[in-house]
Amino acid sequence: MNKDNLNALFRNYIARFDELNEPVVNNETYKWRAIEQVQKCWDLSADDLSEMIKRSFSLSYNLINNRIVQPATGLSVLAHIEQDAVRNALSMLLTDTEDVDQKQDQALNFVDAINALLEKHFPGKWKYTQDMRSAIAYLSMIKPAQNYMFKSTPAHYFARYMGYINDIGAGQTFKLRYYYAMCDELVEHIKATPELLEIDASRPCAWKDPSYHVLAYDLIYCLEVYGLVDGMREPPLSTKASNSQQTAFRIQKAAELQAETEKLQDQIDLLRNQLNDLSDCDLTGKTMKTKAFGTVTISRHDDHSLFFVAGGKERQFLLPDCISKGFLIPDEQSIRDRYNTESSLQQQIGVLEREQRTLNRELAIYQQ
């Protein structure tokens, strides 16, 4: 690895440690608390496997689930129906092995087994779908000393800044052994940096990670998300590969990223179609309760706003948030449901579009 850049990352991480872990906005210590919850609750022999899975991952937030996909929820729901099958699949996933290629095969087999059951019981419900990322998340939270958390964009960003030559790939070309080897190397540097070990020990969480695997992931994640690049020199795409190898690498990487952005676009289009299918709703003349003005009557509205007169002035509230957030409260539950759905769909689209912009920025690097 590029030791100068790595040392700069350590310095920047230490300098911004309080900011990264302040409890209201960033709160990156939640990763440790999420794993602590899993360590307290995980019991593969539990009589109620569904409830055990739910409690175990209850603090995982966006480490597994997000607003768009909810594989951990899907796993818990499926365990309520197919408890023995889910227990067997998890047992195979968690079988100890030092062969990382075998670990990846176990993860792929787990994904295939669970997705087949999900398709049987919840056909077309893609938000429960499992993938390699969710399988790695389960491994890293249940057995953190043997595994590492993974998120594609920060991992590739870290590899490029640190001059890590082995391509960890993406999608069908993902190589878990290269990612784990990169993390193993990072952990060795962590262990040789007393200042980093000291500040990690001060982390406001009862559970400590003696393997430093969670810290390794946190460094990888924070480098990209918080831009901890002060004092770094951005390295070339490959420090040792030939020109032809670099060209082939660029082409392959660009194709993988393009495929990911197109997959996101398909999901965005699906959500937009759901938005377009929402019924039209004429609220003119409707009376509604408000938090600030009592009961009001909607005088007019357009696609984006509701208008009413209160205190001698015309007031404008933006849709759909004015209803979904409870500033205006229609009597009819159907109207509230309609605008709650619109707000949820818009939020989901926003999340996907932000992820797509991140991928497009990375894609631009490989298209230069």
C-alpha cells in the first residue's frame, strides 16, 4: 500500500474522530453498537429464529437494510415461514473456513437458497432479495473477527488511493479474497499505529473489537464518505500494471460501473412508474386540520402545493410533505395514505439517485 497516503488517512481520521462519532449527525460508532447487538442476541439454535434474527439486526440500520432494499427484514420474515430451511442456509453460510474462495462460494450458495425461497413465498418482492453484500454483512456482524464489512464504492476508492493493485472487482467479478487481503494488510498497519489504537479504545461503546476488523472498514468507509484525503497524493489507477493492463482494467471497470448504474436506473424507473400510477386527487374545498392555523379549507392546489387562507393571508404548503409530515391533516385516511406513499416513493428515488451520482463520479475516473 501507499504508506504516505495511509499515514495521512490515519492522521485525518484521528483529527476528525470526534466529528465522525458525534451522536446526533454522523455517529459512525453505530457500527460497533450494531455488532454488539448481534453478539448479544445471535443464537442459531433459537426456538423462534425469526424473532432472533429481527432482534440481532435491530440496530444495523443501513449496514444491511436501507430505504430501498431490506434483506435482513426479508430473512426474518422468511424464517417465520421456512424456519428449518433458513436455519440450514445460515449454518452453511457460517461454516468456518480459512479458504476465502470457499467462503465466497458459501455466501453465493446462501444467496441462491434464500432468494429461491423468497421468490416462492414473495414473488416479485425484490426489496427482500439477498445479494453478496448482504451475505458479507451477516458474516461480518455475526463473526467480526473472521470477516470484514463491505461496501463497493468506498472499497474501490480506498484501493485506488492506497495503490492496491489486485482488482477486487464488482458484481459477477467480485473477488472476496482480494478484498479480505486488502483489509488484512490494513489491519497490520493499524496494529503498528499506537495513536490509532488509543483513540479507537476511547470509542464510546461497551463492545470492543480486538481484531480491529470493524475499524479497518470504518477507515475505508470514512475515507470516501467524509473525504479524508488531506495531505494525500492521488495515485494513478495502477502503479505497476503495463499500459495495456491499465487499459483493459479501465474498460472492465467502466463496464462494471455502467452495469451498476443501469441497474439503479431500472429501479428508479420502476419507482417513477409507481409514482405516475398514483391516483389524481382534487383537494380543492377539502377541510383539513393544521398544527398552526386550526381547521382550514383548501382554496386551490397545483401539482406541488396546497393553498388556503388563514389570518387574512394566503398560505402555501408543499406537497406531499405537508400531508406526510402532518402539517395538514385530511379527515380521509385514503388521502393521507396516498400522499404518504408519494413521499415514500420520492425519498426512495432520491436515495437511488444519490447512489447513482456517486457511481457516475467513479465511472468518470475510468472513462478518462
